[in-house]
Amino acid sequence: MIEIKNVSKWYDQFQVLNDCSTSIQKGEVVVVCGPSGSGKSTLIKTVNALEPFQKGDIVVDGVSLSDPKTNLNKLRSRVGMVFQHFELFPHLSIERNLTLAQIKVLGRTKNEAYKKAMQLLERVGLTAHAHKFPGQLSGGQQQRVAIARALAMDPIAMLFDEPTSALDPEMVGEVLDVMVLLAKEGMTMMCVTHEMGFARSVAHRVIFMDQGKIIEDCAKDEFFEHSEHRSERAQQFLSSIL
């Protein structure tokens, strides 16, 4: 579903990604972790071309991002993205947040888009809030709306960039519950997160990054249960957050 091949990226002279390669199969849940500034968020944002890269290639569902003929907007509409700070439209109701792109990008009728929006709000437990505005909801509720909005586009894969790091601790669980449900339904997911409980319960693989490189890329059980086989940097990281 997603193939990252020898991707490198620079901001001026500073290299943020260094020869990163991995692949994610359809229905696989991959958690990307690592210390601050290791390149995790940059890597995930290159997958739907929110961040350009200077070397290598990324292929999503057979479409190469480095091919100048690729319609990046069309690709982005097929890969859902959930950000750290929700990124909802503050001046639109929750219902409008969920229907706007369906109508403008997918060409659905207002009726079709509304029906889909209400189904998804029910799925994330927020039907009663459809006519409210983002500012009237808690952080956890806003993030659940953001997930529903991404799902409204019928994505082939979902990217999560630290979806719980801006939330109060008591709201983290309600967002992770929705993500766990998605994983169990077979959604292809790439998640940048420090929530190791989530990684342990639903991830198939864990990628550990440091200083712009992929240091570890292995099955979840191998990462957590056999940490003596991990790099020293990964062992330090695990001991600091577990």
C-alpha cells in the first residue's frame, strides 16, 4: 500500500530524513516512534506530499509521488491525515467540517455527504454534536471529529501525526479507542505516537527513528519483548517512556 524508498530530505543544509526505507502492507498498522526531532512527523507528512523530499521515492497504492505527472491533490484525498492540533475549520459546524470536502472534492450531493457525516459521527460517538462548532467541543471530541472527517473521504490509508499529544490525559483514551476500532476493522494505518500501550495492543510493526534515520523496523513483539536485541538508542528510549 505504501512504499518508502531511500527517502532523504533537507531543510537548507540540515538533513531531516536520511535514506529512509520501509513498506506498509494493506491492512497493516505501523507505529512510528522515537525521540523529539528524530524526523517522525516529517516522514509521515512526506507520505501524502505535505512535505516534499529531495531524494528517493514514495509509492502509494501504485502511484509515485516523485512523478511530476502525479496529481498530488487527488492522492491526498485518498490518504486520510489526522494532525496533532485537529485542524478543524473553526467557523464551520461539525457537520459542515465533515461534508465540505465530500461535496467539493468527491462530488457527492449534499444529501449523500450529510448521510455519510452522520454515520461517521455516530461511529465516533458524537451524533449529538453535529450542529456545534469546534470551539464548543473538548480536545478529545475535536480529535474524534477530525478522524471522522478523514474517514468521510473513504481513504485507502490513514496517517496519524501524534494525534493524542495535544490532549489532556483523560481525553487520550477516547481518541485511542476510535483508533483501535479502525485498526481492528483492517484500516491501513501509519501512526506517529508515544502511546506504547496502543502500539502494544494494535500495531503489527514498530519503526524507531533517531536523527532522521530508521534505526529499527520490526514486529511489535520483537520490539517490546526482545528489547535486548534493539539498538542502544532504542533501549534508552523504551526505558524512558515505559
